[in-house]
Amino acid sequence: MQDFFDKAAETAELLGPNIYIQALALAISFILVGKMADLVISRVAAKIASRSNTTLDDEFIALLHRPVFLSFVLLGLGLATDRLQLPQTADFVTLGILKTIAIVVWYNLSRALIEILLNALTRSGHQAVHISMLPLLNNVFKITLLAIAIYFTFLAWSIDVAAWLATAGIVGLALSFAAKDTLSNLFAGLSIVADAPYKLGDYIVLDSGERGKVTFIGLRSTRILTRDDIEITIPNGVIGNAKIINEAGGPSEKRRIRIPIGVAYGSDIDKVIETLDHVAKDHDEICENPKPRVRFRKFGTSSLDFELLCWINQPVDRGRMEHELNCAVYNLFQKEGIEIPFPQQDVYVRSMPS
């Protein structure tokens, strides 16, 4: 950078010995160069970008031309300030202000560019990034950019960054011990967002027995709404170490339900299978694909044990569908004369006490 400043000063000296004229010429020259670069970007590059099938490049070009123009202007003002040979304090303050303005300009450009990229990912539904991760990625990128901008601002004003980093490290170590549980939930929340074992609207079952619809996924906790309309808030640290059953997971949200039923010994098993099959096919909310099926499971103590297997579209309907199918099975068995046994014992009395 210093070599560039020296070459610019040598070129400016061709205008004569007056340093004010040299500084003015440097400033005007870079303003004109910046204006030319602005025209090239806003017209030529924008025209090329308009031929593409995506609007991402058009939005990027629309953002880029103003920071490029301002960068040339600030560079020209910096060269002019260096050429004026101001007192050390005035030169340091002026250059520090110009550098800070440049950092702010490119920081705002980077933030806007990140928002454009994340919005494009949201519209495209890219599988590499889950949609629930986008707000988190947005915050992480913004915090990272802010940290980088602060770092370069310190350098622009010749502030010792090492001392600040050491202080921040000590404070961070103390906070990590004080907020161990909070940090555990935070990192577990990051893991949940990254791995996406469930998403908003899914029905999940924890190994502790809680079952409900996921209504909120935060960095500290997850909230589920049970079928009793009771909201349960679970720390992410607990969920991160628990076995999670996602009833809406898998290739589709369909859920298979099982209706166990026992019939008396001596029943016509072909008639039983046909009757159970009719129960499933006559219900409008039972999926046709996969087809319902009936299985003869085992010879029970008091009954022949069958199981009706069928699929429903939404896990939330499981309880209601089991109720309706149980009612339909009982009513149709009564109509067809199929006996549903119940456990019973025969007691034989060998002799009565005198």
C-alpha cells in the first residue's frame, strides 16, 4: 500500500510544486475513476447479469456499484491527505476516519449480500441447508461480520488488539463456568438445528414419555404442544441426550397404526381376516397405499390373536382413528357373529368341606 501511495505522489508531482493542487488533482482523479467504475458496473455488468435465469446476480450488481464508487472516493481522499503532509495528529485522525467509513461501507455490503444469499436458499429450498437453520446462519454471519469489522476498525486506529482479545478470553472463560447449563443448552440447540431430527409441526415422542407437536425450536429450548393443549418446554440439553421418536419423520408423514383383536377358538379365521379387511377399506381416512393388511399373530391363552395394520395421513389422528376402528371392528364382529372372548377360568371343586 505504501508503494502505491509513493507512486501516486510521484505522479502528482508532475503537476507542479504546489501540494494543494496535487492533492486536489488526486482526489478528483479517483472520483472520476470511481464514477467510471460505477458506470461499468451499473450498466455493462448489469446488462450481462440480466441475461441469466436467476435474479441473484442482478441483486448483487445493484449492491456493488455504490460501495465501489465510494471506495475510489475514499482512496482518493486518503492519497490527497497523505500528499498534504498534515501534522501527525491531524493526518492520523483524518486517515482513521476515512478507513472507518470504508469499513462501514463494506460491512453493510457484506450484510446485504448474506441476506440475499439466505433469501435465495429459502426460495430454492436447497437440501444442503435446512430451512430452520437459516435464521441461525443469518445471526452467526452477522455476528462474525461485526467482529471482523470491529477488528479492522481497531487496526485503523492503531489500537492493540491482542490486549482486548486476552481480556475477552478471560471474561469468556469466567462466563463459561458461570453459565455451564446455559451453554450446554445452547450447543445442543445448535446441534438440533444442524441435524434437524425434527421440524416445526412434527409430532415427536421423547423417551421420558412426552408426546406432542413441535411449536418452537430455539437455541435454549424446544416447545411441544400435547394433545391436551398443554405446552411443555424442554431444555435442548435434555433433548440432545434423549432418544427422539419423530412420528412425522421418514419418507412421508404417514403413520401406521395397529389394532390388536382376539377371537374365540373355533372361529373361521378366513372370515375374520375378510371382516377386518372390510373395516379398513370402508373407512375414508385409511390410506389405500400402502394397503391395509391383516396378520394372524399367535395362539393366545384364551383367543386367536390378530392384528389389523393400516396407514393414516397424519400422526395427530392416531388416537381418533384407533377409536373409530375399534368401534367398527366390534360392531361388524357383532353383526357377523364372530365371538370376541374374554379371559376366564374354570374352577373344579373336588369335595365340599364338611
